[in-house]
Amino acid sequence: MTIQWFPGHMTSARKKAAETMAYIDVVVEVLDARLPEASSNPMIRQLREHRQRPCLKLLNKADLADPAATAAWLDWYGRQPGVKAVAISCKKPGDAAKVPALCRQLAPHRNDNVKPLRMLIMGIPNVGKSTLMNALLKRRIAAVGDEPAVTKSQQSFDLGPGMTITDTPGLMWPKIEHDSDGYMLAASHAIGRNAVIDEEVATFLAGILLARYPELIAARYKLDVANMDAVGVVEAVAKKRGCIVKGRGGELDLEKAAMILLTDYRSGALGRISLETPDTRAAMLAQPKTVVQEAE
Ligand SMILES: Nc1nc2c(ncn2[C@@H]2O[C@H](COP(=O)(O)OP(=O)(O)OP(=O)(O)O)[C@@H](O)[C@H]2O)c(=O)[nH]1
Ligand SMILES: [Mg+2]
């Protein structure tokens, strides 16, 4: 399955972001710490490289991510030229307040009221851009919510003396190259429900959990996961939680079980989970691409 999700408003959001890029100093790219590279939008990189704008990468929602994986990612980003990356949780008081000083280091010449430091918050949907802006402004200016495309238009604010901040709508790119990226984005609710089949996404998630966090599924659902495969996990959750389709002789409601698994991952109820690490990503990229043979 290939997951695509590019609602109409994103074309105008991209155009507006390209215009704004001309008169800002630093791009604050918000990523999901649980899937930092899968949540990096190549279009954002192109836009900022076109204008040669420095970038601070924020691995946000670090409170939900596996701390060991986050440490590995910070080490990995630390070895990339021209990138500054930090892990934060916008929900933790004080974390967001570190951001302006980090941006200042990237644009030291923008340092007074005549030349204020202009920061542009960018990223894919649902990574916490508006939560970051609200935390910086210490006011609930922008609407936030655990679903993609909450913010529909750009908003700029003065942030104390000599600084401005702009929030933008989440931007997706038209073609997600790797299916596993699509699944990770769907599991984390960066792309909308209409684009995905929850059962397939939950099965993908169950596969990662079995491989890397089996003890978390065992603890949450009181399951013996030895010898279980990913589909088996979704079925077992359905049985444990009594998910039955009404009037169909006891048939399991796998869609309902899928939503339980996804909701528990999204809220952190399952524990601290990262969907990718530098090693799993390198292994994924090293795999040969499946070429679909066209019938002659
Ligand atoms: N646990 C946790 N949740 C967070 C964090 N930052 C944001 N969230 C939650 O993530 C969800 C999305 O946050 P938003 O700020 O609306 O995300 P956004 O990037 O502005 O999303 P769009 O406007 O749709 O592009 C909300 O439910 C937030 O409460 C964080 O650091 N930790
Ligand atoms: Mg928003």
C-alpha cells in the first residue's frame, strides 16, 4: 500500500511558506522525536536551502520517545554538517524557552529592535508547532489538537524585544517514497484518517512493538507475545478488550482493536516508544526498492 495525503490547502500553504522564507532568519523545523527522519519533509529542506536559511531541528515530543533512541538520533544529527538538533518536549515547562537562544546562535547578526531575530516554525502536521508557539508566547494563541491540519494559516507575533515568531500550517509532501514512512506518519497521526487504513497501520505498529518493545505490549494488554506475529497482536488485543462485531457470531472487531493500539501509542499509554532509530533507518534505506513489473 502506498499512503498519500496532500489536501488542497497544502499547495497554498507551501506557496505562502516559500514567500515567508524570504524575510525570516532561522527555520525552526519541528520533528516528531519518535520518527525524526520519517517526519522530515524534503520540501521544507528544499525551501530553506533555496534561501540558505539556517535550521534548528527540534525533536519534539521527546517525553513520548524512547530516550536511548533519542540519544542515538542526537548523536547522528550531531555528525551531519550544518545541522543543529535538540530534543525537547513542548509540554514540559521551560523546554520551549530554550529555543530563542539556540536560534540566536544561528543568526547572531540579528540582535536588536532594528534587526529583530525572525523565526519561522515549520514541520509536518501534528508535530507540535502551535504548541511550541503557545509555549513561547506563554498564551494560548493558536489552536492545538491531536489530529493533522489543525492550523490552516500563518500567524506571526512579537516575542519580547527584538524577536518575532511565525507559526505555519503543517506541510506534507506529495509523494512519500518509502511505505514504512507512510505507516509511521499515519501511526503518529501526521496524516489524516481518510488516507489510511487503521488496521494496516496498527499491524505495522504491532510489528515494530514486537521487534523492539515486546515487554510493553505484554504489560499493557497482559499478553504472552512469544510466537505471536503482528496480526496476532491485533487479534489478541481484540479478544482481551472484547472487540466483537455485533450480530456476526462473535467475529472480532479488528478495526476497533487497531484504534485501541494506535490510541495507546499516540497518548504514551503503551510507554516510551520510538518507531525508528538511526540503525533501523539505515537498514531500511539499504534495502533494494521493490520494482513493480508492468505486464507487457
Ligand atoms: N506528549 C506531547 N504531546 C505534545 C507535545 N507537543 C505537542 N503535543 C501534542 O501534539 C498534538 C499536536 O499539537 P499541535 O501544536 O496542534 O501540532 P501542530 O504541529 O501545530 O499541528 P498542525 O497545526 O495540525 O500542523 C496536540 O495534542 C499537542 O498537545 C509534546 O512535546 N509532548
Ligand atoms: Mg498547528
